[in-house]
Amino acid sequence: MTASAIFAHFQSDMNSKTCISCEKDLTSEDIGFHKKMVNRGAEEFMCIDCLCEYFGIPREKADEMIENFRRMGCVLFN
Ligand SMILES: [Zn+2]
């Protein structure tokens, strides 16, 4: 493998974070919410929709919480 091939592989690996529950591609918001709600040091993540189901909260509530985290200046959502 050439250096650039390794780099490309590494990059595609970095970009392939998917929800461990529904396998949807994750946004930084999904990852931030998971870290905030579950485990700051997590390396596997669930999307916001699956987390809502997991915690039994409506999606609107999650959006509201993220908005609040953001307003408090949480680094996970900046
Ligand atoms: Zn999911």
C-alpha cells in the first residue's frame, strides 16, 4: 500500500461512522448528543432518533436539549 492509499483508507474509515442501531450515517450532532447523554469517551454511537427511542423521549425534546447544550456553550455542539 502506498502512503496515499493508506491515507485514503484512514479517511474513509473516519467518515464511516454509522449508528450502531439503525446504521444511518451519523452527523456531528448525533455524535455530540450520544457523548453528552451516554458516554463522553464513546467510540460507537447511536443517532439521535435511536437515542430518543432508547431513552423514551420525543425527538422534539432531543432537539430542545441540543439547543440548550449549545446555548450553554457545550464544546460537543460547537
Ligand atoms: Zn439510529
